[in-house]
Amino acid sequence: MHPTAPLTPHPAFLDTNVPATRITPGFYLRHRPHGFAVHLCASSQNLCAVRQLARADLLAQGIEADAVDSTQLVLSELVGNSVRAYGDCVPLVVEVYVMSHGVAVNVHDPDPSTLPRRRATPLDSAEAEAGRGLGLVDLLAPGWRVRRSSIGKQVRCRVPAEPGWG
């Protein structure tokens, strides 16, 4: 078994100059090759922090800004779906890492029984008052899939992008 890096609170939350309202428990970062995994308690502050982390990490790896924007949107939609299904503070694991053929975005939640479904209603339909999020994910990360995992389920996506190191 290979040793793994320890879980650590996100550096922004360790800075004593950060106002107390921005310090949020439940955000633990694990660096991995070409990306990261974050164990978090879902909240708007933690979603903002993981989006900022994804942006900085992907830009540093040479991913173009358009692909970074798409990755952030996919990330927001998947985390938002988990919050809508299970409520605020649901424990999640978010992984973002660069592969040779794109950016992987994986979101794990604790419930293996409730699976997201693609809807047949077009995104621009007046009938689509809600449920557009997975349609956006379909456009930005075609071929996303769901699998049951040891901690519940995992939604796996790949945003097409060219890595700067490839």
C-alpha cells in the first residue's frame, strides 16, 4: 500500500488575516498528481473555495480559461445537485485533476440509491423551469456517468481540454 498525503484544511482557512465569517469547518484538501481531492461539508463558502482552488490549479497546469470556466460550471452543477437532493452540509468528496484528454471532475455523495437522471426536455424549452443543470453538464462534459462507490455514489465527468504539460 502506498502512503497518501494527509488531509489538511485548505490554506485559505488557516490564514489568520481571513475574516472569521469566511472560516468554514469541513474543507480538507488532499493534493494528487495533476489535481486535488477535497473532502467537504457542502456550503456556499466551501463551494466558492473549491471553485477558486480548481481555477488556480487548472490555470497553473496550462488549461485554457474556457475549459477552466466549463470545469467550474460542471463542478457547481454537480455539487448543487447533491445539496438539492440531501440538503446543506451534506458530506461530499470532490476530485478535480488533469488527464491526457481533459479535466476529470468527480463528485461523491453518501447516498447510493438516488441517482441523477438525464431529462428529455430540451434546455431552451419553456417547460424546463428546473433540471437544466445536468443538461449543461451533458453539453460541457459529454458522457458523464454515475457509479456506486464505497462511500455512496460518484458522478464522473470529463471536460475536454488540452493539458499544458501534454
